[in-house]
Amino acid sequence: MRNPVSKFWIASLTVIMLGFAAAHTRAQEPEPIGIVTAVRGQVTVVGEDGASEPVEEGARVYLGDRFDTGEDSGVKILFNDDTLISLGANTTYEINEFVYTPITRRSFSNILRGKLKGIIQTFEGEDSNVEFATPKGVIGIKGTIVYIDADRGIFFVLEGKGRVRGVTEEVELLTGEFTIIGPDGNPSPPKPITPELRKELEEVTLVLEEAPPRDSLYKEDYPGKEPPPAAPPDSIVTTIGDVPTGQPVDLLPGVNPDDEAPVDVIINP
């Protein structure tokens, strides 16, 4: 006959070990860093585990994800720091680093091919470094709307400013300026964007979506966010681009349908 005390200790140890295993599993689960808000055509994502799967609206985004868009396809990603990324057709985009706290923001992504539009919000903390790398050059930006053509080495700042560096040289882009990485691997002197090139970059990165319901991005569809305090219908105030503070804007909170910055966020060049 077995000792009842031994059976008790065996059962207790089993429960404890299972508890540790469950806690370890929870600790290993990655935290999402954003959400897919719109998908057009064929888009796939490859996670850190190497598995590829189709991307759907509402999918969580994780560090290490690599997005691939097909012909006539695109995807829009909203990150936890309110950075909004739109990928055009035939684009490969990889998230290599993402750190976001009240005092620190660091982000580094690779655009291996294709075209990207990025809306990067102004960060109030002192430690902020957001960079996009392509096979031809790298741009570092703060509070900027930027377009990138990785295949041709084009960097265009629609709003704000950014610094583009090549092999040995670096240039600063101001609002409305662009540069092209030349055969020597360095950026050309900044100059005003042509209407034709601007239109091309805007069209190829356009991924339309409907403005989401008031709370959808702040609850189950947007990890880590809290809903903003409710405001009377006639008192919604925001600033987007050239809209002055205090002027009512007829848009729901969230990402607006004109492909601009998330509402309730101020962009300061």
C-alpha cells in the first residue's frame, strides 16, 4: 500500500509544475505592436516562426513580421504609437525593432522592395528614433509624412522633415522635398517634388478604408489602447495637417477615409 502522504506530495508537485509551465507559456506569448486596418488584394505575412499566412483586416501585428503584397494589392497597418503605414503593390516590409513607452520610442523597419507611405506622429518624449531602411538608403524621421520607393531609391517628405543617409553622405529633407539615391550610393541634393512623381507615389500607396466605430480601435481591435473621454457630438476638435485647432472636423475618431493621419493626433512639422 502506498503512503498517502507520498501521493499527496506527488499530486502537489504536479500541480505546481503545471502552474509554472502555464506561467512560462503566458510569459513567452508575444505582445502585439499594431493591427491591420485595411487590406486590398493578396497580402501575406511571415512571422518569426517562418510560417506564412494570408493577412485579413483586424489581424494583430508582431515584432519580426514580414509583409508581402501582390500585384494590385496593398495593406495598411496602425501601430501602437499611432504610426500609420500603407504598403503599395509588390512590396516587402519587415519590422525589425519596435519599442514604445511614455519616454522612449524606437522603430526600425526594412522596405526590401516596393513602395510605402508612413505617417509618423510627433513624440513628446526626448528619446525617439524612427528609421526606414531600403537596399539603397535609410531615412530617419520625427513627426513626418513620408513616401518611399525602395526600388528606385526615392525618399519624399510630404510634411515635416527627415534625414536620408547613403554610403557616406546625408541630406535633410524639408516639407515638399525629395531625394534619389544615386549610383554612388549617396542621396542627391534635395529639391521640390514634381506633381507627377507626387501623384504616382500617392496613388500606388493608397489603401482605402472606412472610418471605424468610435471604440473599435481602442478595445478588442486595437491592443493597449484606452477609449478617449466621450465628447458632445458638436464639440469634436482635432488637428490634421492645415486644419486649425478648435475647428470642428466631421470625422469619427480613428483613421479617416481620406488616408490621412489618425484623428485626435496632432502633426507638427
